[in-house]
Amino acid sequence: MQKQLPPLAFRVRPLSLDDLLGQDDALVLLKDFARGNLRSAMLWGPPGSGKTSVASIIERMYPDSFSTISAVTGGVQEIRRVTGKAAQSEKKPIVFIDEIHRFNRVQQDALLPFVENGDIILIGATTENPSFAITSPLMSRTQVIILKALSAEVIEEILRHAVLRDGPIISLKKTISDACISAMAKAADGDARAALNLLELALTNIDKEYIDLDDLKGLMERPLYHDRSGENHYDLISAFHKSVRASDVDASIYWLGRMLEAGEDRLFLIRRMIRIASEDIGMADPNALRMAVAAKEAFTFVGSPEGEIALYETAIYLACAPKSNAVYLAEKKVEDLIRKTGSPQIPLYLRNAPTRLMKEIGYSKGYIYAHDDPKGALTLDYLPENLPHLELYTPRDTGVEKRIREIMDARQKAKGTGTGTYRKPSKQ
């Protein structure tokens, strides 16, 4: 029985500094290792950017000192077994932990004393932001090396290298067009491993000596990289939110489309649009909140994919709506005022008096029913006594809020102040 070959991505993995392409920061780290300047590091980057390749190059430099722990299957006992070699070895152990973000706090803390004392050189690899996935003590003792998603040009070079130098691929005696190489590089979306897997799939499964672009149909469908709980999840929704806030319609629906295509939870997106309608639009256009809530009803009723057009419609409306964060700022001012002043007593005249006792002690006494008063009961103070006066809500001169400001100024004038208490806000 013929022995199963390892995948092409493994067979053509970089073996030296000269083989590593497109990752200059990682190259600096490798050059230091080549000179004997060893230091602990976290390799952070998306899938297929070369994290494991960097570790493999280090392993070839120091084969006798290199150990690997899988964060998927390894635990504290394996950490202790590997780090225990430090006291018995003349050479400083280099410990590579792939997917180190999967280690919990206890497992990461088990590494800490060995890294802190310099007993081991730790090389961790993660697709998650180390700021969130790695404990602060461990982070402070390692250098973060960022590996970026590879450009299509770099991936093309990697594919051409594989076609020309990999023995099993050469033995197939097949030719693949430049158009195919270019299309594969673009379809990989920065992931060299995915591109190499696609190349191997095409060469081994398409029964033709010359493979052209038309032969790849059905092979290049690949989901966009997206993590519903990781940094990519939050970066995409942040880009969408900020695009809507800036009234950039095209950018808003682009980021929305990216998340939809990647399989993001539709209700999560609608919840964010409801937040935008309140935080960034507010009373400048009260219909924005109605639109966002209606999108939830429409999508829930129709479902996916037909209901997703309601999300596009709402995103466009929110982006085009006049913007004001006056309601959001009012919320923060109210919260701050309550924290500072506690719970001052409610004026007696604002309290209900459903019983005779409550009436006898003054509840509701002096209250003026606004509908029966020609001045609308403006002579009463509706805030607690001695509460510091603050402009809690300052409407802007935009959209519906322009009319709201006029109403509030008119109320202050009718109350007898002569001038409106609410200043016209500067344009922002």
C-alpha cells in the first residue's frame, strides 16, 4: 500500500530565512535567532499567514532544543513535562505552542515562572488578539510579532514555487495556466495554506494535462474568514458602525455585506443598527429607530436570505439620516448626575396621594394640572430641590432636533427666564 503523502502546504513549507515571504517583522525575529539572540515571542496573524512556518524555521536552527505543545490536546501536565527538561538540559529549551489562545488562565500561569526566569524560550502562535487571549503577565514577558494576511502577489509566488519545486507535483506532468494561479491567489484571501490546498486539489483531481481557468469552476468557493467571538468579529462591526456614523452609504453596505457573506448572526447586526439609531441619530430622526426595529420584524417574518434586503435598506436609511448624539450624551449626563447626587427627595407636590394620610402630610399639595393651566404649569420645578442645574439634553441644530430646540427655548421663555436656558450647540 502506497504511503499517504503529507499535504502540499506541509511539503513546501519554508525551510530557511530566504524562503519566508511577505512577513518582514517575523524575518527580523528569525535573523535574531540565527545570531543566537533568542527571546520569547507571540506570533499573531490570520490563518495561513506563516506562523507555523516561522516556528519550523526556528526548529531547523535549534533541532535539539525545540519542543512542541498543542494547545488543543495539551494540558498542564504536558507543560510541566516539557518545561521540566529545562533543569536537565545545557541548552535553553525552545517551546512552541500552537493556538496558545486555547490555553486557559491556569495553563498560561503554569508557563509564567519558566518564561519569567528565562528557563525556556516560549514561541506562541495565535489567530486571536493577544491583548484579549493571553494573560497580562505572560504578555509583558513576550514580544508580539504581527503576521499580516499575505498579498495575492506573494501567494502567487508561493504557488509558482510549489509547481516548479515540489516533486510529487512535478511528477504529475501537468501544466496550470497563469490565470489559474492568479485566480487561486485571489480566492485564498491572504491564506497561503488555502491556496496551496486548492492548487493540489486542482492538479490531482482535474484529469487534464493543461488546466485553465474554466476548469476551476466549483473548486474556488471558500467562506470569508470570520470569527463570531474574536477580534475580526468586533473589527467588522466597528467598521460598519463608524461608516454609518460618518454617513458613508457605500462603506456601510460594504461592511454589512462582508458580515452577511461571512455568516454573521443577522439579529446581532440588527441589534447594532438599533443601537446606532439611538446613539448616533437619536431625535434628529426618530424614524431611524422605527426603521431598525421594523428590520427585525421583517427579517424574523421573512427569514434568510430574502429578509436580508431589509438589513441593507435599514443600513442605507441610517447612513443617510441626520446625525446627533445628543440623546447619548444626555444619558451619560444623567448617569453622572445621579452618581454624584444620590437619591434626593421627590418634591411632595409631584407625589401621588391615593390615601387620606398622604394628603394630610402634603402629598400632591400645590400640584398644578398642566392641561387646566393657561401657562402649562410652568411655574413648578420638576426636579428635586437643590439639585445642581445642568443642561442634561442639548438638542443639535439638525433634523427634528432643530424643532425640539425651538420648543425647549420657547418653554424657557414662557417660564419667565427671558432667554432660553438651552444654548444653541456649535456645529460638529
